[in-house]
Amino acid sequence: MFDSLDDQIKQDDQAASSPKERILVWISVAVVSVVVFGGLYMGIRLLE
């Protein structure tokens, strides 16, 4: 029962977003992460 539900959820997720959309999401996550951690790093460097 749970295996088929898990498979159905995976199919729904894949159908909901195209590969191009998923790549754009990952790129945006990477950019936001670099900006946030870069800002933290620069903030710490300025305090020294």
C-alpha cells in the first residue's frame, strides 16, 4: 500500500515540474546560498 502511494507521489512531482523548471530551482537555490553565506562571511570579515 505505502509503496504504491510513494510511487504515485513521485509521479505527481515529476509531472508537476519539467526538467527545465527543476534546474532553474536548483540554480536559484545555489545563488541564494552563495549570497547568504557570502554576506555572512563578509560581515564577519568586516568585524575583525
